[in-house]
Amino acid sequence: MEITEYSKKSKEYETSLLTAKKKSDGIYYTDVDLSLKIIKFLNIPINASILDPCCGTGNFIISAKCLGYNNLYGSDIDKGAVDFCKKNSGVSNIHIVDSLSNSGDIVLKKIGLREKVDFVIGNPPYVPISKDITINTFDYLFLRNVKDSGSNLFIAAIYRAFELVKVGGGISYIIPKNFLHVSAYSILRRFLLREKRIRSIIDLGAYFKNVRGEQIVLTLANEYSPNNNIEFFSYRQGEFVANTLVPQNFFSDEILLFSNVYDFKIYKKLKSSYKKLGDICTGYVGRGKSKSPNAIAGKNIRKFSFKNVPVPSNGNKIFIQNIYSAEAGIIASFAGNMEASETVTVFTDGDEKMCRYVLGVLHSRLCNYYLMRFCFNGSKLTMHADAKYLKKIPLIINTGTFTKVISIVKLLENISYMCNEWYEAVEDLNNIIYETYNITIEERKYIDTQVRLIQSEKWNYDK
């Protein structure tokens, strides 16, 4: 069967599955076009043994076959998918096996292999483990590792992959992008950084329709190299585009997707030069809790003001829209002592002046660039302005610019929203924040360009 016809029939099979089942079981097949691109990118030796342990209808397998690979194996828990793959791909070594519940030794034995494979590849299911989604094994230590590392089926798939692949062999999986920075996955992430070699990471963005979140292609080697560099790529207009190289030992836990050398240099400069907001401002940062009908909701907040109430003169709170959109950036206002609903992130500090200073920093292009690139890891989707992200923001208290920032914030609170004077004041604020953080002219131009590429024209401060 030609690969285009195979792709069409594979999509028909996936479509035949109930949407509820796909969502509950984390079943979303990789199309042949992407499978082909990934295998070409990996440049696997032609005689290597390749296994897709969650192969579905076998799009990775048929892609590999079309590229000249013959030592191919697959397994899946879905009998219908396995039957489809065996019938249509012409590859016979496809078996009905639950590769997550069974150890690597058992999976290899059921497939008919006497030794581990050279390469494991695929798109494992990603769905949280629950009373309805389980891994049926008596291997307590394996289950414990999976639970401690994020309790998700794709986490189990990564651990199992190391049981299936030779020492020095490769693993390439499509997994959720948030694996790189969400704290729940920290244990496995640190294990990979300290004991394995991360060859490359491709940022696919929101590639799969109807799948929440964004995805990456994570490629590992089952070995450790102390001087390894991680290659970062992005997926643009149907091609994998090289971004930059970063030493693996630069990361201790979270892995950031640096788009280029500029991102890497600016991040190192900000992180090494300044303390974090959470180190300097130790008051409450978290969701609002008020159920009062008069409580401020996120939708009522504007940049530096509110839609229906005046900005208070005194107090110790900042209210921030909890829903963070890269197109709008931070939307926050000084809130005095008002009450906030749960759609608001509340920042408190004992000093009213510090609140307004932080408010100015939060609205700056520098801060929004930092949030987008290094806290939300370049995600284009809607995020939450929660404490764990806000507390990472670099904060410097410069006596020479502290009062200037506060003065501009007070001006923005009292002039007409988004009038020419408002835009001019915001631009003045940006310039002062750049000056405060010792950002060079060249760095400013780069940050301005990056933010404006993402943000809506509504927030074009040059108006």
C-alpha cells in the first residue's frame, strides 16, 4: 500500500474511535507526514533495530519502512490497531502487548526479540493515571517511580523505554511540552539530566488538534556524557529549524527552550545578576479567595486600572488577571485593600511603594519577555499568572529609578486609559526598566521585536 493511502486509512481508523475514548486513554496518532520528518531527522543507521512500543496503526513503522528500514517492530494494547498495522504495512513483527504494564524483558520476549533494540520511537499516550486509567503490574518500584515522577502514562512509557533499548541506544518520543518545566515531573527530568544524554528537543507547538497543550519531540541516548550539548529545534512551516546549542549541565531541573543565542545570553544575564521577586517580596502571592459580590474579578482588571472602580490611593495589594495570554501580557493594577475573586492573582507587600514599583516591572516588555520565554517556556497558549511563575521574575531595587517607576505608575492610574499620553508613559516605563536592568540597546531591540511579534497590535506602545 502506498504511504499516502496508508495515511488516509490510518486517519479513518483514528476517526472511528470515540472521541471520549481517545481523550480518556490519551490516544492521538502521529500522522505519516510528521513521522517521516522525525525519522529522517534522527538519522538512525539503516541496519538498526527500531521498536515502537505504542505503535497504534503504525505510522512510525510504515514511515521507517518507506525510508529503507527493515528491522522494525511494534506493539500496542489495541488489537484493532495492531491488526490494521500488520495488514496494511507489510511488517509482520507487530504484536498485541501492553508495553506499559509489562516489563521490558517481557515485552521483548513477546515480540520475539532476544536482545534490546537500538532505537525506541513513537508517541506514547499522555493522560494522568487515575482509578480509571491504571498500569496493571505488580512491580511496586516501577509504579512508585511513575507516581513520584508525575503519575502520567507518558512518564511510564519513558521509564519502560530504558528497559527496551540498548546501552548507548536512542529513544525519541513525542511528549507534552510542559514536561520540561512542570514541577510534578521534576524527578524524571533530573534523572535524565544527570544520568542520560539528551540529544535534542524539537518544539512542535500545538501540533495535535483537540489535544490540550503543546508537544515536543524529546530524543535521548541511553548513556551519559558529561560534555553533552542539547540541540534545540522548532517546527516552522513544516520543517525542523535549528535554534541553538546549550550544554546539558547548564540545567539542573527545568529545561528551557532557548530560541537562539540571544535568548540564552539574556537569560544568563538576568538570572545571574538579580534576585527573584520571591526572594525580595515575601508577602502573599496567590489566588483571590473572596466570594463577595463586590470582589474584583479578573475580567474587571485593566493595565494599571479597573473597568468599573477607581484605583485606590493606599493599601498593599496588586491584582493580576490570572489568565495570562502572550498576546496581552500581564494585566494588573494596584488594588489597595480591595477583595479579589479566584480569577485574580493577588500580590501583597507591606510597602505601598514597593507594590507600585513591582506593578511597573510586571507591565514592562522586559518582564513579559521573561515570562513568555523563560517561565512559560515559549508557550503560545493561555497560561495562568500563578505564584510559581511570578516569583521567578528577576527583581532589582535601584534607588536611582525606584521613584521614577512609581511616579509613572501613578500617572498611568490617573490618565485616560490607552490615550496617547498613556502609551507614551508606558514607553517611558519600558525605557526606565531597561535602564534599571542594564539592558543594552542591542538587547532592547531584540526583546522589543520578540514581544511585538507575539503581542496584539493593541499593545503597540509606539502609538
